[in-house]
Amino acid sequence: MQNLIEKLTITDVVQSWAMYRDMGDWERLRSTVHADATMTATWYNGGFEGFIEALQASWRKGSRSQHFVGSTVVDIQGAKAVAQTRMSILVRGMLDDQAVDVTSVGRFFDCVEKRGGTWRIAKRCVIYEKDRMDPVNPQASLSLDSTLLEKFPEGYRHLAYLQTKAGGDVNPDLPTASGPALDQLLAQANTWLHAS
């Protein structure tokens, strides 16, 4: 029974992250992570406080995205856990004066620790599995630069394309549905989880 309670507590933390982030509830978002937590996504890699500052700057420019989360699976070893949560990211942006929607599907990959009796995220990464871009106006057509598009992995190339066109510096080597980056992430997390 205690293991189930721990898993439910962790699930609540990792799923609440998305809602607090999308609402701009920065204090409650901070409550889901440890003070030294890190965050890695297409457009950011670093400490969590810096992530919040970058989000706030983006919000001031009018940028918004939404995260929808599904089921979470949790593996616990003592005061450490790895949680994986099915998710999709919905982003609206402007591309060559045309409004577009990008849908990115994948999973949150969280290393979670229990410190002082409280479970919080210590490290969040995103595994990008597939994405697509659509014009908001269904009668419009998109013309994309294939060289830029193919610079990024299939798992998040449309999201990266939009973010790059908006001036972002996108990492082209993040984990996707398969490949060396995913293998490395899983191996590192497994080592961390089982380390004494």
C-alpha cells in the first residue's frame, strides 16, 4: 500500500507541473521541483529557476503553449524514482506571417527524489516522438525550407523549425522515439536510480 501511495504522490507532482506551467503559476510550479532541479527541452537546458525566468520573458512577448498529459508510470528505488508521462505539446506561432499550430507528442522523463519527506522533480527531460505542423487557416498552404527542417530529428523537427524561425537556439541532439540519445538517457537514469 505504501508503494502505491508513493507512486500516486509522484504522479501528482509530475502531472501538476504541466498545469502550473501553462497557467503561469510560477510559485506552484516551483513547488514541483527541488531548488537545484534542471530542465532540458528543445529551447532550454539548465537550472529550473532560469527556465522559469525564460518562460516569464516568453510570456511577456505573448507566447503561450499547452501541455496535455496522460498516464504516468513510476519506478521507485528507495528515495529515488523515474517517472515517465505520456504528453503532447500544442504550440501556436507565426511562420512567415501565417499562424500555425505545432503538435508534438512524446513523454516527460523525470528523475524524482524524496528529500525531507517530500517527492519533487530533480531533473526533467523530454523525449520527442513525433510532431506535425498545420496552418491555423485550413485553406492556407505551408512552404517550409527542407534544409532547415531536416537539420532536426524526425521526432521534433516541426517544433524545432518554428522555434528556430522565431529566433530560438534549438538542440538537434535530444532523445526521440529511438536512437543513441534515448539509449544514453535511459542508461544514465538507470544508473542514477540504482546507485546507492
